[in-house]
Amino acid sequence: MADLLAYLGLFAAALGAATIMPMQSEAVLIGLLLSGKFSTFWLLAVASLGNVLGALANWLLGRGIERFREKRWFPIGPAALDRAQAWYRRFGKWSLLASWLPIVGDPITVMAGVLREPLPTFLVLVAIAKVGRYLVLAAATTGLA
């Protein structure tokens, strides 16, 4: 039961970290890797799945965000939203390979939704970025790097 809770905790941390909420999952993954009690493969799979699904939540948010653009309570001003859209248009789908980066990665995934990046393309590029980050982190933590 404790093992299941550890994996669920990692999934939740990775999911939350990929959304626009200010969270991080790296410490959870590193702690579980260093404990030596869990399969590296399954830790990577769970963290990656959670992180990609969190990015998917951002993409979905982006798909519906335009209808709130002119509302007074909307947290992003029209000029900032226009700049973000121009930036995404400039760099395109390949910017999703930077979706693993702190601070800028989450807005990139939201903009991909706003600008209607096709879901299959979105998922492939985000998965490459997210899985790649966790692979590098796991290799560095376990001494394989």
C-alpha cells in the first residue's frame, strides 16, 4: 500500500508541476530514486505520464481561454496574450520541446492550445521534452550519467 501511495504522490506532483500551478516534481522523483525501493522504469513512467497529462490540461485550458480574454477578472492583459501568441507563432510547434523548462514551459503549452496546435503533434513533442527531462534527471541521480 505504501508503494502505491508513493507512486500516486509522484503522479500527483508531476501532474501539478506541469500545470500553471507553481509546483515541482523533481524533488519527489529524486527522493524516490535515492530510496532504492522503487523501480526506476516505473518511477519514470509515472512521472512522465503525470507531467504529460498536466501539459494536456494546459493545452485544454488554452483551447477555451480566448472567450475570457476581455473579462475584467482575466489575469492576463490583452497585450500580454497577444505577445505570447506572437512568440508561439514565431517559434511554432518546436517550442514545445522547451515545455520542460521552469517558468516558460507551462505558458508554451497553454499557447499551443490557444493557437490550436493539433493534439497528436502536441502530445509527441511534449512527451519527448518531459520524458527526456526525467531521463536526464534519473541518470544524474543514479550515477548513470
